Amino acid sequence: MEESLKPEQHYDFNALKNEINDIANLVDKNETSDLYKRAKLLHESLLNTKFYDLISANLSIIALLEYKQDSSNYKKVLAILEDGRFLAENSGSKYARKMNYYCKGAVCLLEKNYYEAVVNLTIAKSILTDEIDLDGKIENLLNEADFFSGGLPHQANTNQKPLVALLNVARTLAVETSLDMLLKTMAQEIKKVLNADRCSVFLFDKQKNELWSKIALGLDSKEIRFSADKGLAGYVAKTGEIVNIANAYEDSRFNPEVDNETGYKTQTILCMPMRNMKHEILGVFQVLNKLSGTFTKEDEELLIAIGTSAGIAIENSRLFDAQQKMIDAQKELFKSFIDTLAASIDARDKITSGHSGRVKMYSELICNIMGIDGTQRDNIIYGAILHDIGKIGIRDAVLQKEGKLTDEEYKHIQEHVKITYEILNKVYLSEEFKEVAEIASSHHEKYDGSGYFRKLSGENICLGGRILAVSDVFDAITSKRHYRDKMPIKDALNIIKSGSGKHFDPKIVDAFFSIRLDNLVRVFLSEVDWVLEHDDGVELSYYTVDNLYNLLVSNEPENFNEEQKHFFKIFNHYYNCKAGN
């Protein structure tokens, strides 16, 4: 009897995105207060979903509308934009990132922070996505920034280097998450645009009270570390001042130790702090030896503009690294939890011990053949490990019965897939692993719709469930059970082959029959102390499961030629050592 599952509250992803896009397109056309109310109401709905990219995009629009209503809320607006950026980066959504940089650029422009406006709008323009068309708006805002006006300290129409540097940094911010590469590119651009001999980027290690850097252009790539109380860089890190020195050796704050060690001669210095969104000092830019003259006021202002973006980018990169470490730790915890659940089944029935592990390995081999990787592969692997967890709810008398099951007992044991689904759906899983419950509970569905527990058919059965169906049956019939020995390999392969299009998805069967025999044998040996001898592994690697099947159905072993006999003897040797025999 087909089971019905209680549906969760449904939210239309595309409808929500269309609402966000509509608000974004009306920002410059409608009454701000009305749009703000729409965006806030939409935010309440989005919080009931896990559409983090949409939450991010809508937050960015809320920030822009908040500023347009009351510019005195600038700090609050920046905090909202930062929340939107964090969600955008972690969701990996180009759509959310484009919206965030666009809204931040628009806010910076309204705040008359033209450098920041150009940086953010240029990044927004560089992010290509067909989910929303903002490029016309972005272009208009970039023109409005008017870098060619006399409102800026430099005249960009006579010297466009500052703008070029900002655009290069903007491109770096758009694509680079590696801290080392980020700092290296920034140092190169600053050195180039300020026409300087060297540029160093020092980061502040607050715990050790040290400044350190691997980015010191013109020096070797060794890490530099020194007390944050030393030298001009230390002075700037401590005071937050911008220091512009025309003659280094005439300034008492200059530390000549590095020059003494390297033989380098420092003459002019421009040193400036980098700050994060909270205005805390993260590090210091130190630019040495202007190639012509001394560093100007215009150089200072350009470094300020780049430094602001650099500080934010550095903090973002650190947050990205911390988030990745946290995700990796959560995955390890999740894997440990899964292994523990699987072990609980092994503990109840020693004869089927290792079954879930072998189903996992067969499924991995099928995934390899089919080119399945990433999250989809992880879901299939986790589903394989947990596919029998529902047997926790099956009576020992049935689960461990020696001999054939009665009809009533067979119906009882079939309940384990529904129990599997119910157990895993009660476990909190992140969005990317939500499919695990579906995969694990679908391994007894059949391609023709005659399986259980929901009698799904064809591609209505999730891909992972279709893969597990082949892996589960093959391991079951090639393993010893309470009531029978394992099948001869010819009969086992014939069951899989004849089930194509009925029990199994033909594509999955084809993939299974494409597995190399040395890999198949390694699964056999996973639960015993034997090892695959090197020469035997090489011999078996020349053959696939399909080669073995064709050989067995075309002739009897006693009629094989010498080469075939040798190959089959090797395979049979390992097949007969399979766990449980």
C-alpha cells in the first residue's frame, strides 16, 4: 500500500525571487516607505525558509531603503549590508553577491564616498548572472559617481591611475578568497599605482602583539614578524595615524634594523592602517621609496580608499576560513554520528555486520562510473551507510530468525524502510544533506513500481535510491545469511542483469557492470584479513564485471581456455573469502 508523507509548508522560490527583483527594480521609481514595508514583510516570510541567497538579497535591499529613508542610520545600514554579504558568501550565490555589492555601492554613492562606491559597483558589474538585470542601474550609478569632477582631490581626467587601481582591487575582491593571494595582489597594485619601489602588507596578531607578513614585495618570501611596538608599522598599528615621511632616517619612529640586515636604503615612506567594519585595526600598509619625489596627499587618499576595502576583504577572508573550518568540523561530527548509528545495527546482528559498509563501497564505485561527485555523492554515501537504520524497530525474533520468514514476518521486516525515513527526518540535517532520508528509505523501491514502501517507479525514485537498490541486492545475495549461503557469482550477476528495467534502473545496472574487478574484489576483502596481491590486482584490473558475466554465461568454467581459467581462478579465490564464509 502506497504511503503518503506529510508535506512541509511550501514556499515558491521563484515567486519570492521575483518579488525581490520587482522591489529592486522599483527602488528609484516608487515611494521609499512603501517599498521598505514590502521588503520587510517579505523578510518575515523568507525567515521561514532556508533560501539563504534570497534572505541575503532582500536584506541588501532593506539596507538601501533604510538609508534612503534616513541617512543618519548609516552605521546600522552597514551592519545590515554586512549580514547580507555574509549570507551571500556562504550560500555561494552570484545573485545574492551581485545584489549586495550593488546596494552597498548605491549607499556609498549617497554617502558621497565615491571611492567605495566605484569599488562595490565595479564588483557588482563583474558578477555575471541572468537571475536579475542590474547592469543598467549599476552603469548609471558609476557615471553618477563622477570621478572626473573637481569634487575629488585628484583630477582623474588628467591622471586615471587611481581609478584603474581601484578597479583592479575591486576585481580581486570579487574573485579571491585566499588571504595570501588577496594581499599579494593588493600590494602589487599599490606599488604600481603609487609608483613606489616596495609595498609591504602587515597583519596585526592581537594575541601575540606582533605584526607579521609574507607580502613584502622586493624582499624574499620568508615570513616577517616583529613586535607591534617597533618601527613605523608598529606606530601606525598602535595609533591608527597615517604617516607620510619624506626622509626615513630623520624620523625617530623609523626602525633601520631591516635595512641594516638587507642592505636596502629606505628613503620615503607612506604607512597607513587597515580597518574592519568596526573600525578596528587589522594591519598596516607600508609603501617604500616613491620612485619620483615624495608621496603626495593624493597618494594618501588613494591608499585610504584601497585600505578600507582591503580591511573588509581581509576580515571576510578570515571569516571564510573560519566558516570552512566550522563546516569541516560539523561534517566530521555528522560522519561520526552516522557511523555510530550504522554500528548500532551491526551490534544487533553479527551475521549482517559490515553490510552497510559494503553497500556504501559498491555505491561509491557506481558513483565513480557515473561521474557523480560533490554533495550528491556525499548524500548517496551517507544514505548507503544509514539505509538499514530502521531495523532498530524490527523485532529480534524476526531480524535474527534462521530460516524462511512467514508472510507476516516479511511484512514486519519491510517496515524498516519507513522507520528509516521517520528516524532520519527527525534528525536535524543541513539543507545540503536533506536528501539523505529520501535516499536511505528508497533502496527497496523497484523501477517498475512494485517495490516498497511507497511503490515509486522509474525516475520518481531518487537517483541515490536507485543506486542503493543495486548495491543492496548484490551484497545481500553474495553474502552468507542465517538461512542460506551466498549465491554463486554467475547467479548473482544474472539476478542484477535480468532485473534491469524491472527491479533496477538500466543505467545503474550498466554502471555496475562497468566496475573493474580489482575494485569489486577490494569490497569483498573489506571485512576480512586478506589482502589483494599486487599481481592479482593487475590481472583483475583488465576485466570488468561485464567481462566476467559474459564469460560465465557463454561457457562453463571447465571449458574455459587456459587464460580464462587463470583469470577466473584468481577472482573465485577472492570471492570465496568474502566476509561470512
